[in-house]
Amino acid sequence: MHQGIIEGGVGHVMGVPYVEVYGDRATATGHSVLIRHDPERQDFRVDRLSANRWELSRGEHG
């Protein structure tokens, strides 16, 4: 299924995340958009828009 979506025309675009650092911990918040080609209309459409949040921490080795 994934290969079929790629063959049909798709783009995955991620925005630059907003990062907050708190010593050895941080959070990163951003968004991503999945854009697919619509062969019937011969144009592109937003298929998925997602908000993303990552919680990060520095480990023993970095």
C-alpha cells in the first residue's frame, strides 16, 4: 500500500519544530503535512495534517 501511495504522487512536509530546553531535558513541538496527488481532479490535496510533540532527554552518553 505504501509503495502505491508513493507511485501515485505524495509529499511529506514537516515544519521546523519549536524547541524548549530545560537543562538535560527538552520538548520539541511541530507539525507535518501529507500531500497526495488526486488523479481524478489532476491536483493535490492535504491528506493528513498532524501535530507532533517529542519529549527528549540527554542520556549518559549524550
